[in-house]
Amino acid sequence: MSRSCLAAWTVFGLTVVQLVVGTVAGGAQFDGKAFGARLALYPLMMLAVPAVWWLVRRRRGGTAPLPWDGVALIMAPFLVDVTGNTLDLYDTVAWWDDANHLVNWALLSGGIGLLLTRSAIAPRWALALTIAGIGAILAIVWEVGEYYAFIRNGTELDTAYEDTLGDEVLGTTGAAIAALLVARLRYREA
């Protein structure tokens, strides 16, 4: 088992353990944070890339190994998010949510970029735009999910518009940073 594969499964395991603890044991820091929904959805989202990779590879008869470094980066934001809730950082550190949207989208988009570097997307600016575009779309989808899961019926509705716009900008910025880094690294490797 490669280090990247081990890292991905470690991130997955730590995330699931914290989700179970937050859902079952509870605590004030988990109130109103949709941990039941997270327990159901986060593992599915984390396993989506390996599952799709396996299905596509099986159908095409390919032998390309799963790029576990990209998978580990895609899984990492889920661990960061759950750990932030476990340590009550969202409610005690004013900048935590903003930092998460920037850094987590850089991680997620970097992972997506590592998966895409195996494709034939060229030139490198097209790769960068593809990574940034996917990251921006995912930032919007995430905010819609946040709204549905705990904002629309929660206590944060009065500030949701401003927070959502800020989160989308930070997520898109993180995606753009990752896109530039991945495109730059790919150019060096070529």
C-alpha cells in the first residue's frame, strides 16, 4: 500500500470516527450542524472518486492506478471541517470558517487537478481553467447544501447572504490558487 493510499484511508477513518462521535455522543458544538446528514453524506462523497475510478477502469479494461495523492487531497477538507466542529473552532475562532473555505477548496481543487493531470487537457491554461471552474462550481453547490442543511431553518438566516457570497469567493479563490499550482507543477514535469 502506497503512502498516498494510506493517507487517504487514514483521513477517511478519522473523519468517520469524528462524525460518529458528533452524531451519537453529541455536544453543544454539534448542535444545528447537521451531523446526522454529514454522517450519511461525507463518507459517500469521500468515496465517490475511488468508486467512479474503479467503475470506469473496470468498464474500459484499463490498468491505470488510482492517483491516491489526489484522492487524499479531495478527502482532506472533510476531515478539516469535521475536526473544526469537534474542536468547536467554528464558534470560537472568528476567522475559522473563512480560512476553511479558502484552504479546503485549495485542497479539494488540488486533488481534482492531480486527477486531471492524467487527462489530455492541454494547454496548461486550459487545465488551470478547468480546475478552477470545477472548484467554483463545487463551491456554489456546497453553499446550496449548507443552506438546505442548516441555514434555512437555523439561527444564521439573517447573515446567510453575506456569508454565502464570501464563502463562494473564498472557495473560488482557493480553487484558482490550486489550479495555478497544479498547472505550474504539470508544466515543470512535462
